[in-house]
Amino acid sequence: MKEVQEHDVHLEIIDDAIVNELLNFIYSGEIIITFDNVKSLLHALDYLLFEELRETIIVFLKSSLTVKFLAFIWPSQVLSFLVRD
């Protein structure tokens, strides 16, 4: 990933609401994960290499595994977060 080699992070590719959620998590240690924001959170976490939320996302995904939900999330992202160790 080219982002690893760069010194600048371009946050404009991440939705403002997601940036706010991540900043809230950094300062408070709390985050609200919903069906509406989990896809954007996954994108942001991958882009920012933000591993601190990985376990929280995994718990949410595992507790929400339904056919409808899996259709909502890209299978490759679900699999990469569920099997990464």
C-alpha cells in the first residue's frame, strides 16, 4: 500500500462522520458501530492502518452475521477482518 510509504494522510477520502467517530474513539475509547457506518469504518480502518478497533469490529460483525448483513458488506472485507490474526 502506498499509504505506508507516504508521510501525509489524506482524510478527505474518509467521510466526515467517520473521521468524527474515529476521533471520538481516540479521545474517549468509545465508538458506536451500526449497519449504517460499519462499511465506512472498515474502509477508514484499512486506509489508516488503525488496528485498535479491529477486535471491536470483529465482535460487531460476528454478532451481526446474517445473509442480509453479509450482502451489505463486501465479502472480502468481512473475511479479511474475521480471519486476520
